[in-house]
Amino acid sequence: DTAVSQTPKYLVTQMGNDKSIKCEQNLGHDTMYWYKQDSKKFLKIMFSYNNKELIINETVPNRFSPKSPDKAHLNLHINSLELGDSAVYFCASSPRDREETQYFGPGTRLLVL
Amino acid sequence: GQNIDQPTEMTATEGAIVQINCTYQTSGFNGLFWYQQHAGEAPTFLSYNVLDGLEEKGRFSSFLSRSKGYSYLLLKELQMKDSASYLCAVSLWGSQGNLIFGKGTKLSVKP
């Protein structure tokens, strides 16, 4: 029933590890996004992706890579985790004709120790 | 560069009216959004303005002046459940889906 879902909800890991966060939307939307919200609650876009184009925020380190096995999924893979990666990561999606109206997932709280 | 400013915190009383302002300096402005985010939860869409003027939706209204780079969110008949962060965001021409968010205004509604 959940429109945009993410797993896991919480992720605690050590520096240097590689981890993935999964996102699925059942709204039939064409575009999906990943956002990072830091400890100061500042929400910044990392990637947007549809079946034609991946747009990367140039400030995102290449340790972060989105992977989309199909239109309903956009997973986020992170290599060599660093302390500064600790944040809440939100997945979102939007319909083709209203890209601006985005529906957010519940967030994944990542803590790197 | 892109810059979006909004107050960090505001406090208001239950039943009152509160106005949250947002100013922006961007190139290629397309539209302005307001999102609500309760603590520990995901942002949820409130409103979207692309033309100048006021958009009303129940107790919430949003105003845009493109020439002034200014918007506000007006909340009427405040309820305790309105305590949340309110995020102003802009979209740019050519990348409408890529929203640029302000740092949010944390609103506390007191009895």
C-alpha cells in the first residue's frame, strides 16, 4: 500500500564499508530522486533519474551511485562510507506531467561509526 | 549561484495566523514549492506557485511575487499538529524536477 518505500529504515555501519539503500515506488511515476538531509535538516538533491536520463548533482562524491533495475526502483549504493555520510536519505518520485510534485519515502537514517 | 532564505524558527499560538516568508535569488526560476516536514518524517507536498498571486488550499495559502523573488506560506487557524518544519523550494527551467530547498522554518505552535 505504501506509495514510496525504502529499506532499511535504519542503517548503522562502520567507516569504509559499502552499503546499499533500496527504494521502490508503486505510483507508476517516471522519475525518481535521491535526497540527503543532514543534521541541520538541510535537504539537498543528489540524483534524479528517469528511463532516459540520469542527472547528478555535481557536489555528490562518486562513491555514491544510483542503480535502477527497472522503472519502479532506484537503489543507492555507497562505497567506502565516511563519517560525513551520516544523514537521512530520502527517495522520492514524481509523475511525468508534474515532475515538481514529488512524493517522498519515509527516509533511511544512516549512521557511520 | 542559487540562494533561498527563510527564517530558521518561528513560534505562534494555537488558533492564530502565521506567515512564513521565503526569498530566493536564482537564475532560470520556474516555480516555487512549499513542503511540510514533521520531525522524523518525510516531507509532504503543500503547494506550488508558478504565477504571481495567491493560491489557497483550505487553511493554507501560498503567495508568489516573481519580480520580487518572494513567497510566503500563510497558515490560518493554527492547530498543534501544524508544528513542523516548512520547506521552501524552487525549481529551475530545464530541470523542473530538481528542487532546490531552503533550510526550512521550524514552526512551534503553543496552546
